Amino acid sequence: MGQPSSEASNAIIYTTLGIFLIMGTGVAWTMRNQSKGDFLAGNRTQTAIPLALNFIASGDNGISEDREDEQGGDLATCWTTKLRLYPLGSGILFTYPEIATLAGLQGVLVYALASALPLFVFALLGPIIRRKCPGGFVLTEWTRQRYGTIAALYLSFVTLVTLFLYMVAELSGIGQVVEVLTGLNGLPVLIVECVITTIYTSLGGFRISFITDNIQGAMVIGLLVVASIAIGVETKIDTSLIEPSGLLKDSLLGWQLLYILPVAILTNDFFLSSFWLRTFASKTDRDLWIGITLAALFILIIITMIGCTGLIAAWSGVWPGSDPENPLPGSVAFFGLLENLPAWVVGFVLVMSVTLSTAAFDSLQSAMVSSASNDLFRNKLSVWWIRVAVVLIIIPIVVLAIKAPSILQIYLISDLVSAATIPVLIVGLSDRCYWWRGFEVVVGGLGGIFTVFIFGAIYYNDAYKGAQLILLEDGIYQEGWAAFGAFVAAPVGGLLWGFGALALRLAVQWVQAKRKGVRFDALDRPVVVESDSEAIQYVAGGDLETILSNGQESGAGKVPGKFF
């Protein structure tokens, strides 16, 4: 690899981070007196182009690798991989080329479409949720309003855990990219990145993350264009290797990914508060549609371009290499290409990696703070306590990032948790499903995970391996039908358990009504009680009398969603 010297590498890395520190703190200082509401969110403030750049910079989901350093040697021996969902950060340089080496062009195209198109769910559902919950800025606020506190806390828990582990993964990823590109120790880089993003995020909150993401998103696009041109000009493809590689043919894995990736990525997007914050920040629904359309287009291009470097590596003889006993792993195919390129190209890639990582990390950081403040403390903490929380949360994240990837194995379960939970959650978006409550959401989500265990135990004829399937210990790209079956079992099982929970709840409520000698009203349609200032929605179950007796017909408040 045309590797820059250690001095040049350090200069590139810390100059890039220094620019973000000056830029971030400078803008954040001008916002130091903003209100707590502006610190946590920016509802209806952003137009289409900034939204597009933010969705690009804050990252769509991909599949990344848990890496284990086996020998600490060259590229061919450094890494073994297990794949999992991961935001668009520095790990994309490992991830997308690997799918090309595993599933060829079919895998790259499926992956690109499955990553870009799910963004439209925010354009479709965002306006609906915003109308139903105009004061909210994260999905859990609507969940609390629709399903009650228990369901909201359940969703909040899995959301915060997912965000926390995304942050750990991003720090681990940038450390590994720095080590592969420069040979330097990645630990100081991830610590400095943490310090810098924490400083400006604790000062400026969500607004500063939004502004810095605009600049970082534009930088990523420009740097990617330059790096792509350099690779295209400098790399020589051996056309005799194209047909034998088989990478232009379809494959069983490619067809399986046609289902697995959309389900995994689409449902996991719901857990990313950084996306919901940006959805609610759109000034109008039109701005949201335009912004997401542009972001989806650019993400589609970015993933396709980076993914195709895996194909180029194969057709130029870089992957799997000339040594059959020590082949180059597909996860480092991109870096194998860089070995034959000038040092300045590696420098560009290094700047792009640091920019991607910083953009993804500060977005996750601000999303975690906003989610925790809203979900756990109902936005009653002062801004200064929130800023202290930003600083404190970084400590365990850095510690775990140093220990990664072994710690990140538990992160794999969030892939299936999202696939099991989101289908039963969004049922309540339809006004026709007024009878669907929080009990069904929680039971359905947990039941979906249990269904994966049942499927795994039957598929492997082994209960222990069935439990391992919940963690996807062999990754998503494993041979056979185990991963495919798991992603079918999770949503289908979740819905079946949800409807089973509905039947159980209605049966219990019917028995209770008979015992008390009152009318069974669990299936009554909601009644809207008009007021001077707003409409109060009555949730069936005997609350109308309570509303009227408390004088809420004069606008005293709203009936909370019901869990049971």
C-alpha cells in the first residue's frame, strides 16, 4: 500500500479532527443560550437540501463485521469476520466490498437498494406520526401516546441499547480503519474523536450535530468522487478473470439477501432516533420527501461505488491474492486495492473515513441524549444535567470500544429484535386498528424472538444452536437457510404472538366485564371529545366518564395510550 508516513498520517487525522473541533465549538458557542427544546430537537426548522446531507452523514444501515485480530500481521491474516447491521460510518470500507466478494454484483445491487429505499419509510410515516404526535421528536413519544408507558419504555430500552452499541461499533470501526490504512495505533484516534464530538455536542445539542452533518455530508461526497476516480485510473483489470470469478452470476445467497437485507435494514432504521430527529426537523412534508429522495439516491450511489471495489479487487487479481494458503479476506478487499495506489489516495480515504466516523458518531451521540431525556426523564432535566450526561456516557463507550469486537456480539440480537418488534408496533398507526394496545406490542416483540429460537431448534435439531441463532453468531451471510429463516420467523412470529396476546387480553377483559356486571367495551371505537383548544381522544375502556368528570372537556389534557 502506498501508505503515508506516520508523521503524515498523524497530520491528516488530527488536522481533520481539529477542523471539526474548531467548526463545531465555534457554531455551538453561538448556541450556548438556546432553550432546552432547541438543544434536544429542531422540529420544523430544516429544508430539503440540509435534510438530505444529514441523512447521508448520519448514516443508513449496512452490514458490518465483528473483527478479531488473529495474528496482527498483514491484510491476509489480520481479520476474521462476522457480519451485522451497522450505520453508514467508517466500517463501510470493510463491509460493502465484502458483499461483492460473497454475492457478486447481485449482492451489491441488492444491498444498495435495500439500504437506500428504506429511508422512504420516514417520508411515508413521518408526516402521519407528526400529525398524531405534533409535540414529539422521537418514535417513543408517539409510542407512549398510543400504547402507554410500559410499551414506550420497552421501545426506549431497545432503542437506547442499539444507539449505545452503534456508538461502540463506530469507535471500534474507526480504530481498525486507522490501523489498516496507516499502521498506527487506533486507540488515540478514537479517544480524540470522542473528546471532540463530546465538546461540541454537549454545547450545541442536536442543532450542532445537524449543522456539522451538512458540512461532513458534502465533504464525503466530494472525497468519494476523488478516491473513485483515482482507483479507476490507477487500477488495471484483467478481463480474463471476470468470467471465472462468477461474480456476475446470481447465487442462492444473493436471492436470500433480497429478503433478509430489506427486512433487517428497514426495521432497524426504526430504532435510530437520529433519523427520527431529522424527520421531525423537516420544515414541511414536501421538504422531507425531497430530502429523503436525494439522500436515498446518493446513498445508493455511494454503496454501489464502494461495493464495486470488491469486484474490482477480484478482477484485478488483488482478491483473493496469489497465495491459496493465505487468501486475502473479502472484508479487506478495498484496502488490498490501495496497496497499489499512491500515498495521496490513501490520504484522501483517511480523511473520508475520519469524516464519516465523526459525522456518524456525533449524530448517534445527540440522538442518545435526546432519546434518554425524552423517554426516561420526560424532558424535565435542565440542559446542564443533559450536558453532563453527554460526557459521562462516553466513558463506558470508549472502554467497550477498546474491548470490541467480543463485546459487540450481544449487538447482533438487536437485528432480530427490530424485525420482531416493528411490525407489531406499526399496526397501531392505522386508525382502523384502534383495538391494538401496548400489551400486544410487547408480547409480540418478545414472542418473535422466541419464535426464532423455536425455528432454530427445529432447523438444527438442537436447542442450544437454536438459542445461538438469536444472536446470529454465524452472521447474516451464513450458508444454508438459518439466517433467512430467522428473519422470516421474527416478524411472522411477532405478529402471531401479538394477535394471540390480543385474543388473551380480550378474553380476560370479557371475563372481568361479566364478573363486574358491566358492558364489555374493549372493542369500542375511540370517541373524540371536542374542546376549546384541542381534541381529546377517548380510548375505549370506560375512560369517557373519567374525562368528563375531571373537566377535561375544557381542554385539560389528553388520555394516554393504554397498555392493557
